[in-house]
Amino acid sequence: MRKFHLKSLLLGIGMGIVLSSFVGIIHSAGMDNELTKEEIIERAEYYGMVFHEEFIEGGD
């Protein structure tokens, strides 16, 4: 059995990080998800989130 080489392990990890970052960049380049402020607020209210002023004042 060959001796375990730390250099080979680090090289493999580095190549994996570089490859996965390239794949992530290519994948995210095709997406154009621009949400308006109103859409974000609407989604937040759907999930039960409130503004902190409403929570402090005891609003609905």
C-alpha cells in the first residue's frame, strides 16, 4: 500500500474548490431573479414575518 501523501490530498481539495466555484459561477450567471421591495414584503408576510416596529407596538 502506498504512503499517504498530504500534498496529493491538498491538491485534490484545491481542485475541488476551484471546480465547484466555476460551476457555481456558470449556474448563477444564467439566473436573473430581481425581486422588488413589494414582492419581498409580500413573501415575508406570507411566512409570518413582521416589521420590528409592528412587533414592539403590538400591531396586528
